[in-house]
Amino acid sequence: MADTAEPRPEHGLTDFDDAGLAALVARHGGKPFQARQLTHWIYRHGASDAAGLRNLPARLRDAIVADLPIRSSRVVEVSRSADGTEKLLLGLHDGETIESVLIPEGERLTLCISSQVGCPVACVFCASGLDGVRRNLSAGEIVEQVLHARDRVAEARHGGLPARITNVVVMGLGEPLLNLANLEAALARLCDEEGIGLGARRITVSTSGHPERMRRFAALRRSYGLALSLHAAEDQLRKELVPTARAPVAELIEAAQHYFEITGREVTYEVVLLADVNDRPQDAAALIDALHGRTCTVNLIPWNPVDRIDGLRRPEAARVDAFERQLVAGGLNVTVRRQRGSDRDAACGQLRLHRAAET
Ligand code: SAH
Ligand code: SF4
């Protein structure tokens, strides 16, 4: 599958890399050290307007933001769930919307970010792909999700969120590996120690599986985590759940193994469990056969219902437990995602869908 859209021109300063920011500062008569200061203000301190660029001369900072804002997106809605998660709905420069989700778990605060507006992969159980894909997110739009969430965390300290974002997962709207160039630039920006300073090991990218792109992602030789959304180990069933997928399961697992060998990061296999579809004993047996002997973890995710999707059911807890026990008995490491399915908009992509339906 080709990249969904060509990279677009810049809409905010976050779309520039360091060389681009240095060129911009130089064009307005600034010095290289002032370009570094600009990077610090935007990423370390989270400046979102000219006033936030504190120690730059007024003429320089006004010139810098004259053509482009620092950020091109803004928060249009925050929705808090009973279980403590917070969804941020962001409005983009062209009127599109995306979601990011803050998930507190003890000391950890994980931010789930989007990589595309919608998704072209169209998994049958997922809200994100229901209306196809509108476009890729730019590198800046990916990074801005972290900047906005960090602002929100600072605002909400009294509201009980942990003090800072400890982990980022690219598991929101979209298929990240179909937007690889922008993803790569954005992740590098998140890890820049002069700026946001997140460790590569604290970032996980989740993919529906594109072997050639998984290999390109491995070739970056960074320590990002990789999660492969497998859902079923049997080709025919997987094809029913991920209808646009072309690669056979064996090839996906081979590409995941390659990722482990190159980066040293153990791959997580995600399985969204759907009652009587892929939660049967034979489905667990097929997973054991396919993954036996691999260094990996299987993450079971009981399906979160989606309004516009009929005919699928979340399995009963006892069924999930039995599935887990069978995998463990078969020698696999297994985790089960804690329940986050009670609220109306729990499944990622739903807040955006409801918003679109209401406006
Ligand atoms: N496109 C990528 C990343 C975004 S989806 C991918 O598919 O991996 C992130 C994870 O959420 C995937 O494992 C996906 O299968 C899962 N998911 C999507 N819709 C869901 C739902 N309604 N309930 C539970 N998990 C869901
Ligand atoms: Fe796209 Fe992932 Fe949803 Fe599948 S599960 S439609 S790949 S976002």
C-alpha cells in the first residue's frame, strides 16, 4: 500500500526540523544560538505564541511568527471518562479533527496519539476506519499532540493526573507505517534531548502489519517499541478482520522477528477479542502454533463496542480468562488490557465520529 498522501507544506513551526528553524531564524537576521533558543521555547517550555518566546528580541520573534503560528492545531474538546482517561479532540488547520488520549495507570501516564485523519485499513471492528482516510498527519501535527497533552497535564495537576507523560503509544487514528516519513521525523523530535526528551524505549508504534514497512522501521535502528495487531493467526480469519491486509500471517511474524533482531525490542502481538469470532479454543491454539518459541508478549484486548458497528460482541470476562489460560499453558507471555470500555466514546476514533455526527 502506498503512502496515503504526499507530505504537505508547513502549517506551523512544528513542521520544521532544526535545520529549517535555523534557516528561518537566519532569514530574519537571527543567530544560530537564537535558533536553538527557539527550539527550547517551543519544545522544552511549550511556547505556543510569540509572547512565549521570552528571551528572543521582540522584532525577531514577531518576524518568526508573522507567517506561521507555532502550532497549527488546537484543542477543541476535552472529555474525561469515569476511569480517569482523558480524550483530547484536536482541530487541525483544515477543519479536520483527530483524537489523543491520556491514560493514567498508577505512576505511569501514557499518551495515545494519532498518525492519520481516519484510516485506510478498514478493520471490521474499528471506528477509525469507518469513513476511510482523509489524509496523513504532518510531523508537526503528530508532535503537537504531545505538546497539547503536556499543557493539559500541567493544567490538570489538581485533577489527579500524574505529573508528566511517561509513555507515548501511536495507537490512535490511522496506520502509522503508512505515514512513515512524517512518523520518523515526529518520533525523532519527541526524543530530542534539547526539547521534549522522551526516551525511545518509552514510545511504542502499533501497526496492522506491512512487512516491508516494518523492515524500514527496523532500519531506523532506534529503540522504539513495536506492536503488531495480529488478531488471528489463521490467514482466512485474519483477512476477514483486516480486509485490506495482503501479507500472510507468517510473513508478518517474520518481519516482527526481524524487528526484534535488529532493535533488541521484543514485539507485542495485539489481539482484539471478539466473541465467537476469534476467541475460541482453536483460535488460541493457532496463536500458540504461530508464536511458539518467539520472544514476544501477546496483549489481549476485549473489544470496545462501536456505535456504527453491528454484529460484533465483546467476549464475557470468563471467556477472556480461558483464552489467556490456554495461551499461557501453551508457553506464551500474555497480558490483558484493563477494562476501558464503559463509556460511550471509549473506543478510539469514536469521539471524532460523534462530533462529526453532531455538527
Ligand atoms: N492502525 C494501528 C494503530 C491504531 S489501532 C493498528 O491497527 O495497530 C491500535 C489498536 O487498537 C489496534 O490493536 C487495534 O486493533 C485496536 N482497536 C481498534 N478498535 C478497537 C476497539 N473498538 N476495541 C478494542 N481495540 C480496538
Ligand atoms: Fe486502522 Fe488500526 Fe483501526 Fe485497523 S485497527 S482500521 S489499522 S486504526
